[in-house]
Amino acid sequence: MKPFPLKPGTSTLDVFLQACLPRRDAVPPTLTEKAVIPGIPDARYRLDHDLTPFIQDAIQSNKRESEVLAKAGKPSDILPPASMLAVSGGGDAGAFAAGLIAGWTTHGTRPIFKVVTGISAGALVAPFAYLGPEYDSVIRHVCNEIGPKDIFHSRNVLTRLASDGIADSKPLSRLITKYVTEQIVAAIAAQYAKGRILLIGTTDLDAGRPVTWNMGAIAASQAPGALDLFRNIMIASMSIPGAVSPVMIDVEVDGKQFHEMHVDGGVITQVFLYPPGTLVGLNRAAGVPLRLERHFYVIRNGTLEPQWSGTKRRTLSIGGRAISALIQTQGISDLERIYRMAQQDGAHFNLAYIGSDFNVARTQKFDGEYMKRLFDYAFQLSAKGYAWHKSPPSQNPRLRTHR
């Protein structure tokens, strides 16, 4: 038998890898904007390209909210103050957001959020924060009773060579499957019908672009694959490229099927609310109820000061340290962007982050003891009434706080 001919520039290892990891064609760059989720055409936005679909959905969201108010006999021409929650990435430091939200409930001042967004670790918290205090038990469990083996499964050295990540996310998939049930998705759909918004961010790795998923629209679609898609988006948003396998999402263009490769939304941004220019579009829309007051609540699952770390003179150690420093800087830049937008839109800015007084060291990623102590730290601060920061540190070097 003659050996199978290789294309020029293709190695035997390339063929082996392709055989082990099949995928449909990636969406060609000229068709990126046309790719849709089969059966759920309004599932997502590419906000780096065109804000129109997002603004149109925001208009419809406000109209639904106004209709609910009118049916309840409440004023509906001017909408009530809107509280918007953004939960950042941060890996196991996501326990900070979980503790803060649960403590907020205990304090009795937690609002019903008009908008909740999550990215990376924040994607695990966001759906339950969106649904309200009755789901704090889920948030508490996820952050107090899991360890590394409940999130990722590390592959052996040989398997890594033929795979798409150092670890696979099957344990995380099982965790999300356990808690993101049909009932949870139905509850999210019910809140979406009232005009509330839940957004999760991922990165389309082929296109190198952010994707913002309208999780309420997905939940309300009743499409056959809506539940699986909902879960896969949460997994993708937490899947660090190279470290964990990406999530392949089925899309189509003019009836032809493709695969998009989605990974951690933190590749592009660490935290987000809505794109600049959204409020201008809303205000220009005729017949849309006015809203005079907005409150931004941004939870940064990390510190804002540079963290010293002795770095071994090894390739992986040096690369990992450089990436962590980049993520730290990127996260601060994202806070600055949201703060500027709050000023432009006349919104009240509120920021929470891990203070320098929390100095518990972790022994490994998703260290159960570290996560428990971080959860308790945030819970205690919040249960007493968290002193939200009214600006990022660069805007106020003294880090003034107001209760």
C-alpha cells in the first residue's frame, strides 16, 4: 500500500492532530458577520462592529419593562432607576463576587438588576445573580464545596500533544449541567420577558473578536438546542486557550454549517457592561420610555495593586507570569472604560475589588480553602454594608469610599 500523500508543508504530526481533533470548517472572514446560531438568530452580538442589533434589543427590553409596569398599575412613561451588575473574570477569585453578592442579600440592600453581565469566572456567577437571592445557595455551593478536580481534568503529557489544551473541562461541564437545568433556563426566560437582560462574553478565537451572548433570548427561544447552547457558552467563557479545550459552537451561513471556536471572554476584556454609544441610540429612539437614573455595580475579582511573584527561570513560568501581569493591566483598563462611560451617561459608578487586607495564599488553582476564605472575606464586608468605591484608583489615589 502506498503511503498517504501529504500536502506541501504538512507534517505527519499535523495529520495525526487533525485526525484526533476533527472540526467543521471555520467561518471565512468575509462571512463572519453573517454567521448565526441555527434557530436562534438573535442569540448574540458582535459589538465591535455594529451596535444596531444591540440597541434595538435594548429598546425592546425597555418596552417590555414598561408594559409590565403598566399592567401592575405603575407609571410606565418614565422607567425606574436601573441597577446594572458586571462581574469580571478572575479564575478561583470569582469566590469574591459570590461572597459579595450573598452578603449583599444579608444586608438587605441588594437591588433587582436590570442588566447582569459575566465573563470568564463571572459567567459562572452571573446567571444566579440575575435570578435573585433565592439562588444564593447555588453560588455559595459552587465557591465553598469545589476543588480543582471539580473544574478541570489535567491530561497527561502524551495526550496533550494530540489534544487542544493541557486540561479538559468535563468536570466543569458536569458542574454546569447539574445547576443549569431546564428549570433555571425557564426562570431566566421569564425574567427576560419582564425586560431584564443577561449577557455573557466569549472570544471567537478564529476571528479574534469578542462575542456578547444574549442569554435571555437564548433561554426564551425554546429552540431544541437552547439548553446545550446556554451551558456551552458558560463553559466557553471560562475556557482559557491552551490551558483548557475550547468549545466548538455550531453556526450556519446561508444554510451551510460551520464551527466557531470559542474560548475565555477574558482574552479580549475582563469585565463589561454595554458599549459606549448605547444610551445615545436609546435616547434617539422614538416612543421609548425615558430612564433618568442608572447605577453601575462592577465587581472586579482581583486586586488592583500589582502582585509581586518570584518567577522561576523557566519558559512556562516566565510566560505565565507575563500573561498574569497583562491580565491585571487589562482589567484596570476595563474599569477605567466603564467609569468614563458612567460619567458620559450620567450613571452612578460603584466598584468592588479584593482589598490589600486579604492576604491568604493559594497552594494551587481553585484551591478549596482559598476560595472559602475569600468567599467569607467578601461576605463579611458586604453583610455589614460594602463601602463601594466611587472611582477607579487612578481617578482617586486616596481610594475614597462612600457608604
